[in-house]
Amino acid sequence: MKKIALTGNICSGKSTVGSMLEEMGAVVYDADKIIHGFYKKGSPVLDRVVELLGPRILDEEGNGDRRKIADAVFSDRKKLTELEKITHEALYEELERRFSRLPEDSLVFVEAALVIEKGTYRKYDKTVVVWAPYEVCLERALGKGMSEEDFKRRWQHQMDMDRKAQLADFVIDNSDGIERTRDQVREMFKKLRDDP
């Protein structure tokens, strides 16, 4: 089994590349989606998050409200670190459970924004960075309805894209049209599948 970290900055196109990889036969897990699942009412992870941040982060149904959680930690570095510790510990336990159920010859990608920043990319066999320049990522974020202020705040929490690219085994340039991206993904997929 090959485990590959799929990363890149906000709105660089990680999910687009992840979808292409799934079409080609890879298994792709989105770390954010798994973490969002921990914020459902009754989750022991959510109980720990409420303990850390208080009940104000819950919505009317008793689920964790991601926006309220983000607002509660982005200006408090200590609480952000604690939140990440809680969620990442649970994430890696869940990923290990999922890995154990897969066939031994699987090619598995874990899509996650901060694997390089956190150093957890070292747990993977290879690292793929999806690259796009700041202006392109900003334009995509605004197109999705994100405010410029929110985008800038998130971008500042991430490592410079060019530094990330230097640490990657593969870089997918996702700034110049979907077909060019698909060609790069196809070539990378073939190398990963064929290399021992």
C-alpha cells in the first residue's frame, strides 16, 4: 500500500485533483471531511472541543458549528494548537482504521491542507503539492463566496506555496486549465502505480 499526502494552499485545487485521482482508481480521503464528521452531536471528539471552547460553538441542533469554531480559535494561538491536537489525534486513528480495511495494493491519497506545516507529511510514502499562485487562489475563493479577509487570514496560516513545492515529490500546477492539470495528474498516477 502506498500512502500519499495530497496538499496545497487554500483554493489551490486539492479537491479537483483528488476527484481526478478517484476517477483513475485511487482511494482518496479528505481530512477536512473526516474532521467535520467529528463535529456531529454525540461525538466524543466534539465533547472535547466543547470542553476547550465552550458551548457557544454549537448550533441549534447541538452539532459543532465550523464557523464558530474557526472564529473561536483563529485569534487564539494556544486554543488553535489544542483544537488541532484533539482533531488530528482522532483523524489519524480514523485513517488507520480505514487503511486497515483496504487491499494491500491500494494507492491511497490523504487530502489535507497543513501536512507540511505540521511535519506529518513525513508519515507518508510521497507528498504531492497542488500549486497555484496567490491571485488565482484568491479569485477562486471569492467565487466560492469567501470574503477576502477570511481568505487572507487562512492563507497566512499556511506555508509559502513555493517552499511547499520544494518539499514535494510531485508538484501539480493547477493554474492553467483543467486539461493541463488532468495530464499532470495522469502522469503522476502512472509513476506512483508503476514504481515499486
